[in-house]
Amino acid sequence: MKKEHERPVDITAAVITVSTTRTRETDGSGQAILSLLEEEKIPVLHYSIVRDDILMIRCGLHEVLGDCNCVILNGGTGISPDDCTIEAVVPVLDKIIDGFGEIFRQKSYADVGTAALLSRAIAGTCRERVVFCLPGSTAAVTLAMKEIILPELRHLVSHARKREQ
């Protein structure tokens, strides 16, 4: 899709960290996302930390969808038994943006080699909002934000919305 198809849209964001051990003081990846959004002058209306629990993750996601058109979750996207962000989010997505995960893993491969295959990072739309699920490492969220999400965010959000009648 061409950038010319991008429509004017105000972006409002939510950041949800999925972790049973992090606090606001120790949430390096969540803080990195918040800082990068702030640098781009994108208002963050919600920031929370939820446990690795499918119902809590879904509840956190649904809580912010009314106010925000961009939701960025970090943590819980790996393959350990506790990782359940993908299981929580995928069933509520209307569409999956396959290219996001593909590009993220490709870019991660340059940094971490074949360990990139452990990431199940995804993006999609839910109720005309864009949702991203990122790994919990600060390096991973910084890579995703700087190289993929921020350059395309306005484009993604504008296409996720229904055209004005």
C-alpha cells in the first residue's frame, strides 16, 4: 500500500506489559516503549502491567480499546509454559498483520541469530484498532518500535479504521 493512501488520524496509545515479576520501576521494555512514543509526540493514555494470564491479558486489552487506537503489549510472546500473550490476543483479533511478525523476526535474526525463531511476535487489528504483541526484552521492543512500528504506525491506524461515509 502506498503512503498516499494514508488518511489523517490522531494516534492514542496504550502500553501493556505482561509479566509476573516486573513493576513500574523495573519494567525496562515498557519504559522504552513509553519513551519512544513520547519522542514521537504520541499520547499514551494507558500503561499497565498484567500477569501472564490469558483472562487478565484479554481484560487489559479490552479495557483500553475504547480509548486507544494503538495497543502495544510486551512480554509473554515466547514459548515457555508461562508465555500466553499470543493465546490471549489472537482469538480477539479481527485480522492478523502477518508481515509484522515476519519482518520482526527477519530484523531480529540480524541481532540474535537463529534465536529469533523463539519469538511469536504478531500484530493485528481488533475493533478498528492496531494491536502489537512484542517480546519482553528492551532490545526487542526498541528494534520493533524504531524499525517497524513507528515508521508505519499512522499508515496502519488509518487503514484499520472504516472509511468515513
